[in-house]
Amino acid sequence: MKLIVGLGNPGTKYEHTRHNVGFDVIDCLSEMLGITLKSGRFNSLYGEALAGSEKVLLMKPLTYMNLSGEAVRPMMDWYRLDLADLLVIYDDLDLPVGQIRLRLKGSSGGHNGIKSLEQHLNTPLFKRIRIGIGRPHEGMTVIQHVLTSFTAEEKSRVEQAIEAAAKAARDWLTNPFEQVMNTYNSSV
């Protein structure tokens, strides 16, 4: 069984903002795999299904970004998942808009959702797909930047990145993550 988590903030106010690209990837992936997300336990929207012979769980924590670990850890405990079975998808300020980067592990890079996961999981050793949202323009704070929508010029690049990240996550269900990493990191 594998758990794929997209980070974001709940509510219409935050839909399709830079900080919610993780949620957008889960929406795309749920459509690809035919998985319906529902609310329930674990303070999240989640769904499960078989993808080939692999059972997969998709999750969008509803704890708000900075408390993501409070939703993910209980789900991992309930299903007795190992860290090797976890993939987290989230936005990254340090990548250009629309670029994706897969990693086996990493640091939080100042990302509060990742800090929360590292705190609740007691380790930074989990798989990641980062999606570039670019840096704030002069005079704009990081908080203002991550809570804005993408510009019309950026939207097509972001939509391509969301689809590529969803495909990468789907490919991980049947291939080693290192192989998926080599394929998708070299294609950007």
C-alpha cells in the first residue's frame, strides 16, 4: 500500500493558489486513477483504490498547510505504513514556475507544511515531488506570493507541471522511485 499526499490549504479562498498545487495534483491523480475523495477520518479528504496490484491512498490534509503532519501521521499509523510508502507533493519557491523536481529526501527549505511532516514523522526521509511556484516579486512578501493565483502567462506551465507530477506519482505505483525520478527530473 502506498500513500500519496498533496499539501495545501482547505477552502475556496485558497483554491488554485500557488500554495495549493499539491492539492491540484491530487485532484488530477484522483481523476487519472478513478479515485473519489471523501471527507472522514484523519482530518482530510482521502480516497483509496487498487492501481494494478497496488493499493493506493490519496490524501489532501484539511489541517491547513502548517499542520499537515497532524493529519498524515495518524493515517500512516492507522494503515501501518512505512516511510518508504509515502510520497508528498508540494509547492517550492526555489524552483521556476512549472518546473518539477523529484527527490528521495530533503530538507524543509523553510516550507512549513514539510516542517510539520518532519516533526510528526521524526525524519526528513520521505519521497517528494516539488512543483515550482517561483519567487515573490519585489515588494511582495512570501506569504502574499504563495496565496496568490498564477498569472495567465504562468497557467499553462503550471497545468503541465500538475499533470507531469500526477503521472510521476502514478508511475511510482508500478516502478521504483529512482527510475521515476530519472525519467521526470531529466524531462524538465
